[in-house]
Amino acid sequence: MISLTPEVLAKYEPVIGLEVHVQLLTNTKIFCACSTRFGDAPNANTCPVCLGLPGTLPVLNKRVIEMAVRASLTLNCTVHEHSRFARKNYFYPDLPKGYQISQYELPLATEGSVEIELGGVKKRIGITRLHVEEDAAKNLHEGLPHSDVKAYIDYNRCGSPLAEIVSEPDMRTPEEAYAYLTTLRQILLYTGVSDCNMEEGSLRCDANVSVRSRGTQQFGTKVEVKNLNSFRFLQKALEYEIERHIGVIESGGRISQETRLWNQAEGRTVSMRSKEKAHDYRYFPEPDLLPVHVSSAWCEEIRRSVPELPEAKRTRFVSVYGVTPYDAEVLTSTQSRAGYFEAVTKAGVSGKNAANWMQTELLRRLNESGKEIEASPVSPSALAELLKLVEAGQITGSVGKKVFTTMFESSRGAADIVAAEGLAQINDTSAIEQAAREVIAKNPDNVAKFRSGNEGVFKFFVGQVMKATRGQANPQAVNEIIRNLLSEPK
């Protein structure tokens, strides 16, 4: 690509839309009773229906529609009372029937939206449609004998239920696309409709990207980018494509409408196939399935089962627990984390203390040990026990951190550790004064500095007294006693 200056890049506006495929969290496939379990032996979870054998008929899994409606409602879509499946015809080894059962002219839901926030600015991203379809099989092109000349196919995934969520072309930067996909994933996880595991293929994303001169309304020629199996790859691929488009236009060339793949090893996209002419999938209504009917009563029943969503939870955390918007965002990033926080506060700990300790101690240790909060060796009740000791002044904050480390490593209770190791806070002013006098006596130079107006050395004395008392001295008493001693006449 040609080198582009910031001034040249600023002349153009990217236009981005995402197509997200989400595997719905059901035990069985969309049209048969085969398991959707990931990781089983290749081709173990198959039957005549999902293998497309002659004479078989699909039977719709009601749970799939329930999950898709649930997702649609949380994405502010209009769920249609009547929708219909269609046959999408194309020939490829991963499609045993020679067609995919999807939805076309009558999708399950349309006209939704997701609100993203970037740099403190909120923006609404429109959702064109959410429709339901079956997944294809998985082609394996490497890591197997003779895979340089043969393709292997695992049909376990074939027939797994998918919801395809198509956005409006409302995103203007790779960062907005990243924020949209992150927000979408969080909502879907909260509602329990999918595990959104990109490594297992439960969440897959294709991007449509074009550029146009700033101030113009007409879209440029779009390119579809596939193989975006991580959030980071999505952002990098979009950055590459935007610069490639601008480079082609600036050099007097023309963008070809095509499908490209992201090649992470080379850090660039590569052409996969031309899309100059619309591919004719010869859609027609699926003759073996009745139209889908979602009554208003059933839709309302599903709506009532939708849990509190991340945005509402963040707002409530700020107003009810007095935490900052940043803290609320961290604490609600997953449902498990939010649940842990609320369990700590319900045990009688202030929201601010619970938030601070979770972020500075618990999440840091979990990250270091590679554990999720569900596997935390310190339970919410155990953390609450520790924080109550700190709030009641029975131990100092610094001692509390040492106790937490022991709790995390041993799963012992806070009170037990404090009692066994003699870590209770020292409130005896005579003992604190004795330690302070010893520190002052050993540091005459710093005493002279303080008395000559150098207030900065005061922290030195506080630190030394706390060190001498193993961090157990009452910090307020330490400050008062040291100041009184240093202020005594020479």
C-alpha cells in the first residue's frame, strides 16, 4: 500500500457495518435432536436429518425461537408475529443438503439498535434484522494427514442454531466497530442466549467496509472481510482495509467489490472471491416447515424473563451504591462479577469499599492466577468478613491486604488468620508512642528537616512507625502522636 499522510486520511470517511453470527445456547440442534456440544469426536453428533440424507424432514426446535426472541427484545428489535424459513441454495462441501435453511424476506425481527459509548460519547448503532438459520459444517484444511491436497469436514456443527444480527452501516471508525461488537457480546451473555465463545465459533463476525469523501452521502464500493475470529483482528482488519481503500482511490484506481480474508500472520487482508455480481442463492420458502408464529402473549412472557441488562445495572450501581461510573463499568463487565459485588454489599459492606477491594485486590489476583471470578478462592461472604474487620477498625487496611493474600492462597477465613497471626490493630497509644519515640530518636537529621519546615519528611516517620508495628498501629493515632512528638520543644 502507498504511504498515506494524516491529511490524506482525514479527507475520507469510513462506513462500516457488521454481520454477527451467534450460536444460540441450546442442548440440541435447530432441526434435529443431535447434541450441540463442542469438542466431541468429529462427526459424532450427526443424524440423517443434519446430514441431509434423502427422505428426512426437519422439525423446528422451539427453544431456538425462544432464545432468538429473547435476543431480539434485548436489542430493541420489533419481533414479528409471523416469520418464515427459506432455502438458501448453494453448493459447498460443508452444506450436505446443497442448501441452508435460513430466513430471507420474512425475518424474525427487524429495526433494533444498540447504544455504544466511546470516549464518553454515546452513539446509537441501528440493527437491520435478526434472523434464525442453521449453521454449516466445518472444513478443516490443515493439521491432518494429506491436508495439503485433501479437505476434511466435521459435520458436528452442521445444523447448530444461529442468530444472524445485521447492523446498519452506522459505524465510522474501527474503534466504534470494536465497541459495538463488545457491547453486543455483553448483552447476549447477560441474557444467556449464547456463550459467545469466539474460540469455539459461537460468535463469528464479518465486516462490510467502504470509504467515501467526507461530506458526501453516497456510499463507496464495499468490501466484505471474513475470518475475523477475535475483537483485535476485527479492528486491525478494518484499519488495514480503510487505508487500502484510500490508497487505491488516491492512486487513481477503483475498488473492486469482493470478499477478503484477514491473514493475521501477514497482517493484511487477501482476496477470496469477487462479488461484482450478486450471487443468486435462489431463495424460496422452505416447503417442509410451517411459518413461525410468535404470539404477543408468548413474546411478553419471554420479555418478562429478560434479566437486568448491563446499562441499567451500571446506572443502578452508581445511584444505589455510590460507586463511580468507571467502577460500575468494571463491576458489570460480566454478570458473575456484578453478582459477586452485590453479594458482598448485601453482607453489610459499603459499596465503595467493596468496589475498591474487588478492583485493587481480587481482580488483580484473579488475573495473575488466570482464574475467572466464578472460580475465586475468596467467596463474597469471605471478602465481606475481611472488609468488616477493616471498616470496624479491628485491622488496618495494609494488614487487610496481607490477610487477603493469605485468604486467596489458602481459602482460610479472615478472622481465623487475624487471630492465628496476631494481626489485630494496635490501638494502645502508649505502645504506639513508644514505637514513635524510638523512630524519632534514630533519625535526628529528618527531625531537624521537619522542624525547619520540611513537611515532606512527616510521611517518612509515619511509614517507619507502621513498619515497626508490622502495619498494625492505628493510622490516625500514629499521625497524631508523631505530630505531637515532633512539635515538642527541643
